[in-house]
Amino acid sequence: MGNFMKKCWHSEPEQRPTASEVYEIFSEWQNNENILLELLESDKKLQNIRNEDMQINNDSLYKSNFISFSAYQDSNLYKLDIPDIVDE
């Protein structure tokens, strides 16, 4: 499953599986008892992770942190041309 995910996220679109290939792979997985058991175990592990993440630290609920935008000062983020076009 991990290799399939990596193929889907490949930086080169031509290297990613087609919709037909994805369908075929999912169909194979749906009929493979070993893969279904792996998926079930993965779901259980994910549920445990989600439950652990749900524990909240009450001290951090009402605090905020300063977000520094200095890293973006030299970027093109602030360069925006707005043409003076007015239709009358």
C-alpha cells in the first residue's frame, strides 16, 4: 500500500497510475483477504493515534504564538500588480 501511495504522489504525473490502474488495484485489494486484514489493522492503529491526539493540554487552550512573516519579506508574495483599468 505504501508503494502504491508513493506512485500516486510521484512528482512526474506520467509516472502516476491512471484511473483504470487505480480501479484495478482497488478491485484486487477488495478480493484479497490478507490485504483486507492489513487495512483493518491499519484502521485500528489510526483510531488509536486519533484518540491519543484528542487529549488536550488545557494550558495551551488560551495562548497564542506570534507568527513571524520575516521569512516572506524577500519573496514575491508582496509584489502584486493591479492594472488601472476602468470600464465606463
